[in-house]
Amino acid sequence: MTKADIVNEISKSTGIEKVTVQKTVEAFMETVKSSLVNKKNVYLRGFGSFIVKKRAEKTARNISKNTTIIIPAHSIPSFKPSKSFAIKVKDKGKK
């Protein structure tokens, strides 16, 4: 499902114009992105959490050059679904 599909679905189910829905969806995504950039997690009860994970420094190998490189510690965005959401998806896969 793409962003356009999401906008269409919301527009159909709510009766709100697609342009308004698109602005709202884009504003939501920008808000989540800016929060994560500022190291602030976003919690949506019943849906999940957008969190910043910290990766430790590690040693990796470049096989083609046969060298070792150090990958510095860094942060990455991550999504953790709520327990009820994860159970729904898990149960749907069994059918």
C-alpha cells in the first residue's frame, strides 16, 4: 500500500477531500520524522511506537578489499507495533 492508497482509503471512509487528507498525512509523517531526528520517540496507543534505536560501534569486513572497517555508533529509526496490533497481524497470517 502506497501513500496515495492510504490517502484514497481515508478519503473514501471519511468523506474528506483527498487534498486535505494528503496534507494531513504528510504533516503527520513530517511530525514523526522531526520528532525522531530530535531523539524523541512517538507513542500511538493501540498502534505502536516510532522509536530511535542506538547501534553500538562495531567492526565489519569489506570482503572485496579484504580490509576491516569500523562502523561508528549511530542511531536509526524503528517501529515497534503495539501488542494488540501484533496479535491481530499474527492471527490473520494463520488463516
